[in-house]
Amino acid sequence: MATLKEKLSQIIPPLREEIRHLIQEYGKEVISEVTVAQAYGGMRGVKALVCDTSQVDNNRGLFIRGRHISELTGKRPEEILYLLLTGEFPDADALNDLTSELQRRATVPEYVWDVLRAMPPDSHPMTMFSAAILVLEKESIFKQQYHAGLKKEDFWIPTLEDALNLVARVPVLAAGIYRLRYQKGEIIPPDPQRDLGANLAHMMGVPDPNGEFANLMRLYLVIYCDHENGNVSAMTTHTVASALSNLYLAVSAGMNGLAGPLHGLAMEECLRWILMVKEKFGGVPTDEALHKFAWETLESGQVIPGYGHAVLRQTDPRFLAILEFGRRVCPEDEVFQLVEKTFKVVPPILIEQGKAKDPWPNVDAASGSLLWHFGVRELEYYTVLFGVARTLGVCSQAVISRAIGSPIVRPKSVTTQWIRETVTKKTAAV
Ligand code: HAX
């Protein structure tokens, strides 16, 4: 059996060699170009980042290390973490080893709870989550070893330590924030016998007589973990870590990006929209009434949360995974039924409106409805669970980046005057 660290020690040297060779032999080859519209348009479609943990296909959605997400939804988050980092599934021994490593590391010092308790009681849970990760920063192993003197080729080793500690600790933070922020009673410590997803469910204290909430948490940790490197939370984490800021600083920054309504907060906003519909119509409306209401949302200048995507151009397979879970567990739930109806009604409207390049649902369109079903009704909290999952991906990306010696991120910016002069000169020359 190779432990995770041993496996990484085997695969990192040939990966470094391959990248060195690619840069040496093909460093001047062009793989992308940038138009004026892309420079002003959030760099959409510009290929200027490298991410080996996952890839998003416009039509088929997320692949983790070449495996489509639909093949991975029955896996444990621990298996996915190993896959993200190494490109392979762990054997039974390696999985047990990683699971017990994470259980052993799931400790949160009391000073973190003190800071959280001192925050205003109406603080947004994502602010608490990001702050808690930042407060933990003094625990960084990378920071200690870097200051003690560390060779660049060994940067990945303490980064892996920080990554495993963070992956183990964020569920404890997230569940503790749930209990503190919503006065659910004492913080529930982790159970050293449970896996990541089951422990998260356990520590939140949500009644779970048949274990389905634990299954849902496992599913969320898998489907939300990674989505390439160009999304706001991943790219922010990567950019901050590229300055050799430790993972606590970097992941906290990434979470602040996740907290925006066009990114992870859509999970909360989407259910808010669904509940607004339910309240307005006193239940599940007819297709015609929902059609009219969706148009009213668009005409008032708002987006329909949970629909559209910067990269995807088809229904997000992660949305379908949640839908499948809901159809099995709570087909009678009115909120879930409304999510299904919205899936039927909204895409044709967005197509008719003709603005959104992707009229189909993304992962956030259904996830809140299942949390609601299990009694987690504090909408502002939802994105925190997304953040727990995203930590697996961004930490894995950071370990790989440190292993291959990624330099500090520093693209070139240009002024509007430069663009004007450059494009007009080109036009004049034609
Ligand atoms: N409802 C209404 N209008 C929409 C829309 C939606 N769901 N999605 C896109 N549009 C509009 C955009 O606002 C934009 O309008 P303007 O030209 O007036 O600015 C136009 O369609 C073109 O946008 P786009 O190119 O298709 O989309 P972007 O790549 O710029 O943005 C977003 C992608 C996901 C931000 C966008 O589709 C959106 O705002 N969706 C709703 C919020 C949401 O669900 N976010 C979560 C996305 C997944 C994620 O990151 N989860 O964390």
C-alpha cells in the first residue's frame, strides 16, 4: 500500500519532468488568443491557466481526473480527495489510512470558537467561515517550515500537511458555525469513527434517522469539490497561494469569492426565489403562472438564480445528481417539486429572452431544496456547505501547484487607451 504522501512522492518527479520538457520544447507554441471582448469580458474562454485536478466540458460538465462526475456520485469524499491529488482511486488500505489521517486532524482550537462567539450575532455565516479559516492561519505548517528554511522542491510537503489539516477542520468549523449562529445548542465535537460526510451531518446535529442526510452531505462534498481553476473561488485561492501565502490565507480568500451571488451564494438565492414563488402562489403554481412570474423576475432586471453558467452550455450534471437524489428521497416535497417545475419552465424563457448563453440549470438550482427538506432552513448558511466541499478541490490544486513550482501569478494588464490605439492601428493597416 502507498499512503497518499508516498503516492505523491512517486508521481511528482515525472510530472515535473514532463512539464519541464513541455516548456523547453514547446514553450513558444500558441494555445490561445485574447480578443478585446475577452479582455473586457472576464477573460471568458481564454486558455491561460493549468489545472490537472479537473476539467469542465461545455456540454458534458465536470470531469475529475478524466472521470465524469456522474460516475463519482456514489464515492466517498475521501476517495475523491485522493483522486484529485493523485489521479487514482485509493486501494482499501490507502483509503483507511487517509480516512484516519483526516479523523486525527479534525481539531479546532478553542481560540477560533472565541473569535466566532465574539462576532455580531447577525454576521453572515460565510463571513464567519472565512474569518474562522483566517484565524486558524497561525497553525500553518507551511508558514513555520518556510520561515525555518525550505527548499522549493519540498514546498508541496508542508502544503500537503496544511491541505489535509484544512480538509479535516473545515467540516468542524462549518458545523460549529451552524450551531453557534443559529443557537442550536452546544457545539458537537467530531466523532472519530465517522467519515467526512457523515461527520459533517453528525456535527450539524440535524436529525437523521435513516442516514440520508449523511448521504446528502457525502454527495455535496463530491459534486461541489472542484470545477477547474478558472472559477472565482479556485482562481482566487490559486492567485493568493502563488505569492506563497499559506493555504489558510489562500482558502479564506477563495471563500470570500464563493460568497458572491453570481458564484456560490446562488445556492441561497435560488432557494429564496423558489420560496418566494411558493409563498406567492400558496404552493406549487401552474406552469403558466410560473412562466409569468419568471418573466416578471427578468423584466425587473434580475437574474434567475441557479440558471446560466460561464462555461457550461447544457444542464449541469451536478444538478442532475441532486435531482436524482431528491426524486428518490423526497418526491412529494412541494419545494422540491417546484425545483423540478422550474427546470421545465425556465430554460425556454431564457432561450426566448436570448441573453443568457446558457439557459440551463447549474448545480445551485436544486441543492438548497434538499437542505430545506432535511430541516436546514437557514438559507444564508447554505454556501458554507459549498465552501467545505470546495476546500477539497482548491487544496488539491494548491498541492499540485506547489509540486510543479508554479510561479507567482502576474498577467499583464493594458489600458483602454492602449486597446484603442492598438486596434485602430491594426484597422488602418488593413
Ligand atoms: N437569468 C437572467 N439573465 C441571465 C442569467 C440568468 N440566470 N444568466 C445570464 N444572464 C444574462 C447575464 O446577466 C448577461 O446579461 P447582460 O448582458 O445584461 O449583462 C447575459 O445574460 C449574458 O451572460 P452570460 O454570458 O450568459 O453569463 P456570464 O458568463 O456573464 O455569467 C453567470 C454566468 C452564472 C454569472 C450568470 O449566468 C448568472 O448570473 N446566473 C445566475 C446566478 C447563478 O446561478 N450563479 C451560479 C453559477 C454557478 C456557480 O458558480 N456556482 O457557484
